[in-house]
Amino acid sequence: MPTRPVLFRIARLAHTPRNACFVRANFHSYEHPPSANSFGDVENAILSAAYQHVPEHGFSHRALSLGARDAGYLDISPSALSDGVFSLIRFHLVRQRLDLANKSRQLFDTSEDNISGQGVGFKIAALAWARLAANKDIIHKWQEV
């Protein structure tokens, strides 16, 4: 077992810029964004249909019931969703994240035929505006959640 002074020297060496690449930062978060396929087929069908009702009914049980009916399921079917109404909110966030990833790929594509003359700042601003604009149909319903 190394002595205390040896441990201090090792720790001090590890944090010098020369050896900074050898330092490994351990980070763990319980907040992982859901993957694109985090919803099952039935969930996806109900949530996709319910999402169309969000501008009118908000993120509510009513929107979920109407979505289930539109998808060809019984009105009671949304009760099978593990998180209830929050599943619809999560569906919105996942959908927007995937749309933003596609937009990012388009903006930052460096292939020969798609080199944009715009700078990185412009591209980041375009992504931020795209994300904000994606809420325009449902923003008036956020406070109801």
C-alpha cells in the first residue's frame, strides 16, 4: 500500500498539463436520454396519434385517449403506458431531439457538395432557433403540465 506522500505526488503529477491526457474522469448520470426505439410499436402508434392532439388538448389524458382511438385501440389503452401523460411529454422531447440531430447533420455536413459558407456560430444559432420553433404548436400547453 503506497504511503500518503506518494499518493499526493501521484495526484499532483496526474493534474499537470503534461500528464493531463492520462487523467480519466469518471462520470455517471442516471439521466440518459431515451433512444429512438425506446417506445414499443403500440406505444409509438398511440403516442404518435396522441401527439397530433396536443395543440388542442395539451399533454393530457384526453389527448392520449383520442390518440388511442385514432390508432385503432380502445380509449382505455393509454393506461397501459407506464408513465401515463409523461410518456407523451417524453415522446415530444425524443422526437424533437431526433429532428434536431437530423438538422444538425444537414448544417454540419462537410461533404464536397454541401459545404456551407456560414460559420459555426451561424449554424449553432440556426439549431437553437430550429429547436425553439419546434415548440410553436404546443408552447401554449406547457403550463398545463
